[in-house]
Amino acid sequence: MPSHAPADLTQRFLLENLDIRGQVVRLGPLWRAILGRRDYPAAVRPLLAEFATLGVLIGSGLKHPGRAVLQVMGHGPVQMAVADCSRELALRAMVRLGDGYDPQKHAVLQQLFADGRLALTLENAATARQYQSIVPLEGATLAECFERYFDASEQVPTHLWVHATDHEVGALILQKLPRADERDPNGWARIQHLAATAEPSLLGLMETGPLLAHCFPEDDVRLYEPQAVTDGCGRSEEKVIGMLKGLGRAEVEATLAEHGVVAVRDEICNQDYRFTAPDIARIFES
């Protein structure tokens, strides 16, 4: 990979001799920024890493301007978990824990989410339409849930690995294309074995080219251009002001009269916006 490749990136590849495609996600500075926004227990960080990397994997496949949103809301130890990633790969992700969270009692995915449902929403900004699917929470990890989801919804056998440390996250996804068995009846099993036996930390610590050469030394790897993943949590008062204008002056001024200030909370990014009476006047008079 060229030395100027971004530190936070995703990159597709194709094993040409086998008709197997894949994609790598590597998050370094962005992952540390996501962790820095809340005090996450160590046991929850792998779940957050899965949400973040899956957001990137799905967002990078969008055909139209918009975003992919993964979200679970429920009444279990994890009250909310969400990742959203735009087609331009601006990523946001967070997990919000309830008071009853206990890492000793809530180690299994189904225990963490209790009655929650995992929803995948694809937003098309060009048409203002949304397409939502419910992903069954069937698997020990979020990665396993999505392996089964891709198998069922796209009819493409899929395997996904995610490895996270406090400093970086690496993910590798492999998908078996329709002609793979014609190329090599044992190729899919062999490639999965090679990926699974590679040192997991290499997913986060190696550049994509050397990583894939290490994992698949006997195969023809075609690398596509890496795409930078950026932080979607930059402060943007313009977006919040646009939202307030959409609510209308009467509703905003009613809130101002009741509370003395209009407060807007960006839960995912852990940011607050506050507007006083003079601020509201300027917004609606401009």
C-alpha cells in the first residue's frame, strides 16, 4: 500500500484465481476518538468495534448518496447501540449502557440487548426514502449475526473477523461469489482457514497489502484503491440550526419560554448545543 494511505481506511480486494471478494477496515485515530467520547468498560469495546466496522462495510457499499444506520434499542444492559456511516464514509458510533450492566452476567449478545431488535436502515438522500431490515440476533457476536444476514439476504456466503485493541480496530470480510466452486471446490474452505489462523492482531497492525499477502500467500490478490474513513462527529451548528428551522419558530420559541434555553443533544457524538433567546432571534430573523 502506498505510504500516503490514510490511517483510517477501508479497502476492497479480489482473489482473482478463486472468485472470492473481500474488504478490510482499519481504524486508528478515529477509533481512539470514538472511545474517548465515553468511558467504555473493556468488555463493551469489542461490541462497539463491531458496530463501527460494520457501519463502514455497509456504508461503503451504498449506491446513492445517503447513509447506513445500524441501531439497537431495548431495555437490557445495553440501552442503545448505533453506528451510522455516510456514503462518503463519515462514521459515528456509540454504545449507551444502562445502570444494570454487569460484565460478569451480560457477556452474551442476547443478554446485552435483552428485548432489543437490530435494525439496518439504508437512507437514500436523493429520494428521501428509507429501506429498513431487521437483522435477527442469532449468533454469539454481532459479526456472526451479519454473516447469517448476508447469507440469507444476499445469498452470498460470508465470513467476518473483527479485532479491537485500545488503539485500533481491524476487520476482514470475505464473500464467496457464485463461480468460486467452479474455480476451486476447496478454495472457500481453504481461504477461511487461512484467514482464521492468521494472527488476529495483524488485522489492525499491518497495512492491507502485506496483510493479505501474509494471509493468502498462494493466491492472486487484486487490491482496489483505499478509501479514507473520517470522523462524522465534527461540530456543526449549521445542521442543528437547520433542524430548528424545520421545527418552526412557534415550537422553538415555546421550548425557549418553558426552559429559558433551547438545548439540543447529539447523543451519538456526546455533544450539546445550547441556544439562548438572542440566538433564536438571530436564527429566525436571518
